[in-house]
Amino acid sequence: MIRDITLGQYYSADSILHRLDPRTKIMATLIFIIELFLVKNFMGFAVCGAALAVCVVLSKVPLSFILRGLKPIFMILAFTFFLNIFMVDGHEIFRWKFIKITTEGIYLALFMSIRLILLIISSSVLTLTTKPIALTDGLEKLMAPLSKLRVPSHEIAMMSIALRFIPLLLDETDKIMKAQQARGADFESGNILKRAKSMIPILVPLFVSAFRIAQDLAMAMEARCYRGGAGRTRMNEIKFDKLDFMSIAACICFLGVVIAMRVLI
């Protein structure tokens, strides 16, 4: 299960999406999220899913690797699905005591589940095709105008650097679990509560490791005389090119299509 978490990981490949400016990918992801909340029927989700499928193909990231990231949030998906089925009023098709299933509940459960799946996949494509440091630079550039309003855009963007430590913490968790299993720990058998309780011995060494990584990062930044965003320079400056402008224009046109579908269909 630990190895199935793909959020925050970077997949190295030579693709169009990897070569795009990080600001382009951030804006495209935000536009796609807006489109998901504008959609009001399954036809709209089909169009959005087709567009996302094209992006996955262009990214050259294996579909199996992307779909693997859905396994850790399966419980959330299942909870969302069943909550909508049983809690929505409408035309009843099944009732047993206080439990009821309605046509509207099934429709809403499928609708919300598909929206959540597309949302997670689109976010995964962003992180899989963008290095954490490039993602930080892109966020800082996009939020630069807010600095005139005394918003600490640099400090807010630096929070995204935590994404680069997700793979490290996952590897550390895997090592701790293997060490515990070598000492006789059992994380697989039993019900959900028993399995959750068996994970407690992992938390203490994991927290210690996380604090150690944070301390090493702080010491490395201090050794390089890091003092915040004022006067900070970069070895590689990000910049838009023709492909970025074409991509943003395509995203805006697609947003117009989604809005037209919401109004007309």
C-alpha cells in the first residue's frame, strides 16, 4: 500500500508535458479542476476524461502507474460512494428498515466518485511531470503579484518543497515496516482496527525520521545563506515559449467548450 502512493513523486520521461513551463501545468490543472466543478452530467465527464486521457498519453507516464495512486484513497472513494447512495432522498428502489437506496442517490454517488477520480488523476499528472523545485518556482512566479499586497508569496510557495520528501518518507516507512516484520510484527492479518493498531509502532520512528529530514534541510539552507525570497536568484530561470502559449490557449478554449455544454446540454 505504501508503494502505491504516487502523489508528490516525479516520473522522469522525455515528453511534451515534461518540457512545459511549470506555470503552464499549474494553470492547466486549475482550469481542469474548475471544469470538473462546472460539469453537471456524465457527458461532460466523458469529454473531460477524454481530454485527461490525451494528457496522460502525451506525458508518457504509464497508465498503470497513475492508476496505482488510486489504491490508497480507495476507502475515501468507497465512503463517498456509499454515503451518497444512502443519504440522498428520491425515488426509492430498495428499502430495508432505515436503509434506503434511491435512483438519485446512485446517480449522485457515481457522479461524485467520477469527479473525485478525475481530480486525483489530474493532480497526479501535474506532480508526475513536474520536478518539486520547478513546481515551487512556478507557484512563486504565479503568486508574485500578490507580494505587492504584502502576501508572503515566496514563503507560501516554499511549502510545496515538502512534496519532494514524500518519496523519502515512503521509503523510510517501507524500511521501518520491513524491520518490524523481521522482528515478528504482523501488518496484514486481522480486521481493520487490529491492522490500524499494529501500525502504531511505525509512527514513532517515522516521526523521528521526519524531524531528522527537516533538520537536515534547515541546516543545508542555512549553510547556503538562505534568507528568504528577497534578492534570491536561480540557476535556471523558467520562461514561457510558443508551446506554453499554445497549451494555455487550448485550455481556455476547452474551458469555453465545457461552459457551452453546461449551458446548452
